[in-house]
Amino acid sequence: MSKRTFTKQEKMSILKEASEQGVTKTLKKHGIYSTTYYSWKEKNKVFKEQINLSGLNKGAYLLTQQLIMLGQRVIAIQQRVRAQYKY
């Protein structure tokens, strides 16, 4: 039997189908071992958690960018003051 490679979209579709129609039935239909299915499921879970964290991190990222811009403005003002008063 030759090894079949599934695309990310196919894997997602199979995971969804298994949750809706049952794991055993879906695995038999697609000729997938249960270990493969549960490996995909675990990787998908980790991927979803990373997406959720990146959503939270997006706010922190934007705040960090604003602080960097503010810091750059402060540095620019300091340089102008130093240049003006030569100290």
C-alpha cells in the first residue's frame, strides 16, 4: 500500500467530518490509522491555541509598537534640546 499525503485542507476536512459523523466511520472511509487521526487532532489543537494566543499578543504587540514610537519621539526631542542648548 502506498503512503498517501494529505494537504492541510484535507486534514481539516477529515477532522471536521470525524467530529460530525464519528471517528471510526470517517477513518475507515479515508483509510487512515487512528494514530494518524489523533496526531492531526493534537497538532490542530496546538495550532488553534497559537492562533488564540496570537490574538491576545496582537494587543500587546500594538501597545509595544506605540511605546517604541513614543520612545523615538522622546529621543528626538532630547536631541533637539541638546543641539539647541549644546550640553
